[in-house]
Amino acid sequence: MKKSTSFLIIIFIYIFTSSVSIFLFSVLPWDSFILKVIVCDLIATFIIFLFSSIFRNSSTYDPYWSVAPLFIFPFFLKELNFKTLLLIIPIVIWGIRLTGNWMKTFKSLRIQDWRYDYYKHKSRKRWPFVNFFGIHLMPTIIVIGVMLPGFLYLESKNDINLLTIIGCFVSFVGIALEDFADRSAHRFRKVNREKVITTGLWKYSRHPNYLGEISFWWGVYLMMLSVEPSRYLFIVGPIANTLLFIFISIPLMENRQLQRKPEYAIYQKETSMLLLLPKSKVESEEVIS
């Protein structure tokens, strides 16, 4: 299956899923707008899972992470003003950039992401269960968790303040970090595929792209907190997102790097995991000795 054909299939899947979700949203009898959105989002995830099973490729779900917010947030947008633009502009830039990055790395529906192959091999007979709950449902729930503060921000009638501007700035910094890290990594891998990248942001953080993704959603939370401080408990969303990267995504990625590139062990010891920090000279000397 060619890349172009696979793209057309992915586009059809997401248009079909979006159409079903919109229809269900229109017929659900509940008064809660947010509850209807959450239920339709979960149903959409199940539909994507069915298509993933049909094509035997869980990478069908990959663009969902960035496409879903682009599709859902406009439903909460009642008017365009400075307050709403502070959130919508970074959301749109983030979603388009991340989706574009997925398009660059996507090869075809014949090739499944190595992480899903790893879990499929590890879980064996439990793969259908792991595939639905771990690969599809859990990320959707986390995406819902980080989007909820944004929904509450758009629904709030309270005025913005300094914290709102700070939150917006944090989100833009997150986008910049992620974009710069991804671009430098793509350029590096074209000519140094078997080596460890230690230049640019990667010199100070082993996962600056993940740092950018985490920062983006913390910025959205700060914007919500600025206008609805009583809703502080919605911090659960960005915390869950942060933990996902720290305890699942990063260990999985680093184990693969250690297996494929032995020199990664040195890089791992002398370079910060997430935060942009100077290299550890003490640990570097210990490794050399």
C-alpha cells in the first residue's frame, strides 16, 4: 500500500468518525455540553479502534492526539475576541504543527509504529485488550483531561489577567520547543541515523520535544486557572499527561535507544531527562573512569 493511498484511507476514516460523532452529539438528550462532547469523543475513539483492527495497524490512531482538539475546540467558541484568541491561536498552531509532523513521519498502513509492535509482542493473547484500553482509550482520556481546562476557559465569563498572558506564553514556548526539537532531530537523522543526537536543545535535554508537549498543556491549564481559580482540581489532566511521558513514553523510547545505540548510556547519564539543564560534568567523569 502506497503512502498516498494510506493517507486517503486515514482521511476517510477521520471524516467518517467525525460525521458519526456530530450526529450522535445532535441526538444525545443531555443538557451538559461538555458531557456530550466527552461521550462523543470516547465513541469516536472506539470507531478509530475498529478501523485500527480492520487494518491491523494501531498507528491509525496516531493523528487523533492532534486532530481531536482541532475538531472539538471550535464547538466551545461562541465569539472571537482577545480572550478567546489567546487560547484558540496556540491550539490551532499546535494542532497543525503536530499533525504536519505526523504526516512527515507516517510511511503507510503497512507499517505499524514500533512501540505498538513491542506491546503486541509482549502482550500476545492480551493484545486486543491492551490495544483498546492502552493504545486507544487511555490516550483519549488524557487528551480529554488536558482539553477540559481549555473548555472551561472558553466558557468562563471572567476577565483575563496577568496569569492568562503567562499561560499563553508558556503554551507558545511549548510549541517552539517541540517544533525546534523535531526539526533538528529530522535533519540530524537524515545523515546520522545510527548516532545519538546531542546538538541544539538535545544537548541540554534528552527529550526536549516531550518537554514542549507537556509545557503546552500546562500553559492551557494556567489560562483556565487565571479566570476560574476555583476549578484548580482540573490540574489532574496536565499531571496525568506529564506522568504519561515520564513513566511510559520516555522509558520505552530510552530502552530502545540503549539497545540500538550503546553510546546512549553515556548521553543518558550526563544529560537531563526533560528540563533544559547543563550537562552533568561529575557524572560524565564517572562514566569515563
